[in-house]
Amino acid sequence: MKIKRTKFDIFIEVCCLLCLVGILIYLFVIWEHILEEIPGHYNAMGEIDRVTGKGSLLILPITTWIMYIGLTIVERFPQVWNTGVAVTEENKERVYRILKSMLGTLKLNVVVVFTYLTVNSAMAKPLPIWFLPVSLIIMFGFLIFFIIRLIKAK
């Protein structure tokens, strides 16, 4: 089944690609100014609990690209999605439309979070204390929002 792309889908893709390309350009431009030792890991409070060489900074955008590509591929094959509700001929388009929007929104959230982590690590700064709770609230908030919409659409 092919799901039509909406303006929302296009907006999500453009935002994701701007972040993905932007972070690569950012790293290329500032590479010489990045400290030799950067944060390699943060604890739940946003404090740096491991340092590593600046070469490891490339792992974040590579991981982000892999997740983006993986989620983009999954978006294109609704027949493999676990919908959580019975899909009938009457609700098929609504259910898949909601799930496609959910996947796109989660994809954008992942890309933005990893982009922020990359910039923050490049600047060798600890994360703000609000970063983890806000990221989780946004992620689970979107999941809950779309699950409620999905249940109502069945």
C-alpha cells in the first residue's frame, strides 16, 4: 500500500535533512577548533562522565544518518508495521496515515536530539539538566498523542 505524502511529511523530511546536512557542514567548518578531548558520554544529570578523542564525534552523525535511513525505509513499507489495532478496508488509510505521521515525528525527534548532542559534544560542554527529561517527555508525548489518535481511528 502506498500512503500519500502530505505537507506535514514533506516538512518533516526537510527538517530532518536540514539537521543532517547542517551538522555535517558544522563539523567540517569547526573541526580545527574542536578540542582534542570531548565528552564521550553524559550521565542522566547531563554531566560528562567519560571523555574521548574528537574523532569519535563522527559516530554521532553516522548513527543519526543510519537511524534516519532505517526509519525512512520502514515508513515506506506499512505492511510490516505493527498497528496495534485491527486494520480493515474501512480504516486502513486512516490507520496507516496516523502511523506514518507518528514515524515521521519520531524520526525528526531522534534527528534533532542527536544533532543537539553532536553540537554540545563538539563544544565540550555538559548537557543542561533539562535535556533528558524534556527529550523523553517530547518523545513519549508524541507516542501517546498518536496512539490515542490511532485508537480513536480504529
